[in-house]
Amino acid sequence: MTDRPQPLIEVHDDADALATAVAGELLNRIADAQAAGQVPHIGLTGGSIAEAVHREIARLAPESGVDWGGVVIWFGDERFVPSDSPDRNINQARAAFLEEVGAFRVHSAPAADEVASAEESAASYADAFRAEGSGDFDVLMLGVGPDGHVASLFPGHPGLDATGAITVAVHDSPKPPPDRVSLTFEALNRAQSVWFLVSGEPKSDAVRRALADDGSIAETPARGVAGKAETIWFLDRPAASLI
């Protein structure tokens, strides 16, 4: 990713401070985009730190001036489980903030009780991007696993090599649930701004590997994503402890 700007690193005292900072910055970015007459496209992620960010968005949203009816929401990946499963990223985000703020232009890969296979779900999600996507995310938020995975692109998995595609079906995920749908590297790298949200000491080695001068995407997939305009790593002190 030598054609992309060097990543910026923000270190916060703890996960709560990180979540508040990210939520505030996201609301500012969305409000600025809307003030300029744009329709922002935002990519969400799952996980505990993302849930903390989402709760902070709900808390801060009333004072932000954001018109949530004018924000298009996507997800970097989704778990291929039934639509009522708490494992689905969209359900976590709905419970934490989407319903409270009134966001309704929300897109996610179809669930296991809606289509027959993860491949069909991936194809449907890709169709939604072609029909309603702007091409780029204004802000794409991503988590990073202790193994360095990003979205549902895991070390050594076939999805890392997908080309000419927006989405990919993922099977035999090393973390449950085993079946998932993920955006590909090509799709993730269409984001203007990529924000990595990482909290906790167990992820510190993955952060170190992702930001190291040397290393492979096959071993640390987070190395394979960078924003066109900026990449920011939002870390708490434990996650940043090895850099």
C-alpha cells in the first residue's frame, strides 16, 4: 500500500476514552459531509470496542446535528447465522445505536434464514453495493483480531486472494461462527478513511505486526487495508503496548 498515506496512530488511556474519541470524530465527519451536501457512506464493524463506540454515538448523537436519514450504513463483514441471532453485527449495531438515532439506510449481508448459502448472501450483498453504494466509504471502521484478521479475512484463508469481487463467502472461520460474508480487500481499500479500532493487550502483537515495516498480508491481513486519504489506528494503551 505504498501509494497510500502513512497511518496515523492515536493512543487513548483506556477503551472508554477510545470509544468516546471515535464516536465524537465520526459524528463530526458525518455532520461536515452533510453540511457540504454529501450523502456519507459509513462502514461499521463488530466486536466489543465497536459496541462501546456505538453506545457513545447514541449518547452524543442528539447534539451532533447529524441527519441519520441521510447516512448510508454498511458492514465490513457479517456472520452467516439466522436473522435473529445476537451474533449478527447488524443486530448488535441496531441495539446499540441504529434504532435509537433513526438510521434506516442500513445494508447487511442476508442471514441464514433468508438465503440458502453464504455464497448467495455474498452475491446479494455485492448487488446492494452495485445498486446503492457510492463506490467509496467516507469512513470505514475495522476491528483487528489477535491473529491479525480484519473483517472476516483470516490469516491463510482463501478469501485473502479474492480478486475482481466486492464480497466473498468465508467458511471454516477460525473463530465462531464458521460461515461468514466479508468484503474483499479490493472493496475495503476503496474507503477514503480507514479507522482501525483496537482495544486490549491480547491484540497488542497483532497491532505491532500490522504496523511493522516488514511482514506479510497472509500472516497479518490487517496489513492489507489502508484508506485512500487517511488511515488512523485508534488504540488504547494496552493495545499499543508493543509499538
